[in-house]
Amino acid sequence: MPIDTSFDIVTYLQSRNINLWTHGKNVTAGWVGIQCPFPYCSDHSNHLGIPPDGKAFKCYICGSSGHIVRLIKQIDNCHWNEAYKTYKSFIAPPKETIPLPKVDLTSLPKGATPNIPESAKKYLRKRRFNPDYLIDKYHLKFGGVLGSYKFRLILPFYLEHRLVTFSSLDFTEMQSIKYKHQPIDKAIIDPSRTLYNIDSVKDKMILVEGPTDVWRIGDGCCSVQGKNITIDQICMIMEKDVQEVIVMFDSDATKEGEGLAIELSLIVPSVEYVLYKDLWEGDPDSLPESAIEELRKNFFKK
């Protein structure tokens, strides 16, 4: 049977003299509820929920969400690395356990369907992707012809193989917003606070800006959804015990990529920033297949 290494949220909260609820109004079965501690929240009850594994949180009043280390940082009023040490100290002793049933912690938009239209597949082919492979591997969906995600590809985000949020990609190239995320107040984790494709990472990671870069490089590659990394994302990297990282940001984000590499070097033994604008223009999505094969061979297989 699998080994349970869940964060002992109940013991942690009790050690801080924080009232908690494990059942009753506003509490999902199996979750822990507390009053939201963030200063901008008007919660006067127990609307902040923490799922059974204790590794994330979500307030249903103000929308605050993310890795549990962010909540610890707020409660303990400390620096994020101290919060991470506290998190590690409350990891439950390993024990054999019956695995929890796979439960999605969020939901895809109403009307999302696996029936991807030919126009979306044509867009992917134009970008040198294999549509059928991407649809199957990354569980892509079609947002439909009506609603907030019309004529978009839906990109589910998973954490420990559970759906936690989603983003969407305009395949018409005519909409004003290329990537449109699930609203923060509806996501268990804001897409900008998690790492797309994190479940594929072992001890080495390539960090890029967006999901299409991930599609180009494949397993072991994660995107931060922008040019900056959040505390939640850093904690995910630490929790994975990643030993080597390559930062590959777009050619117009040299300063941000270098800064990220420096920041990660404080917690990851080996960090390299690839200044690839001298080698090709654009972003990792534009890399030729031969370059991808060489990168994977030299990084993941050495």
C-alpha cells in the first residue's frame, strides 16, 4: 500500500491555538475548516477549507488559495523559508494507509467537451504539435461555442493527479487574451500559484513560461504562467526535492529568467539559466525537434 506523508494540519492548528472544524456548516466532508486569517478577508465563520492531505487551502469568502505553506506564513507571520521548515516538521509519520479516492478539487467549465474541433487541431498542427498526442497526454478539452471559454482549448492543471484548476488557450488567434485562467475565487489553487505539469517531475526540472512550452519539451518541464515565480511554486519545487533546474524563459524575458535562476539557486543544488536568444528567436515553443532531443538527452539522461 502507498505511504501517507500528509501534512498534519490538525496538530499544527492546535499548536497555534486556532479554532478548527472538521464537520458542520461550511465544512466539506474530510476537510478542515478555519476562519480565514488574511487581513483583507471578511470571514467571520469557517470558510477557509483545507483538504484531507493538508497541502493546499482555499477561502470561499476572499478567494485566497495556494500551497499550505502560504497559510502557515500568514498564521506564523514569518518568512516563507521558515514557514516551509514548519510545514516539514508537521508532516505526519509515514504509515501504510488505504489511499483516498481520487477526488477532483475543482471543476472544468460547464460545456467543456473532449470533442476537439478540427479548427483547434489545425491550430496545433500549425504550431508543429501532434493534436491527438497532446489531447490524450494533457487531457485537453474544447470550451464550446458559447460562454466564457468559447473557441478555446481547456488546459486542466493537476497536483498529485487531482484536478486543482484550469487555464484556456485561444486557438483562433483573434481573441484579446491568449491564456484565460479559471477565476481565483473558483479555483482550489490559482493557476499562477501552481506549476503546470508538476506531476511529471522527478529530480530534474525545466522551468518555462507557458503551457505550450511544456508541450514542446514534455515530461519534467513545468510552466509558471508568466515571468515571475510565486512562493507556492517554490514550495512545490522544494517538496519535490528537485536537484537540478534549467530556466528557459522567452527571449524577451532575459532579466526575469536570470532573476529566477538566482532565486532558485538558494534552494536547489544546481540551477542553470539558458540564454538561448543567441541560438534562436522566440521561445521554447519554437525549438526544433532536434534541439529538444539534444536537450532531453543531455539533461534528463545524464
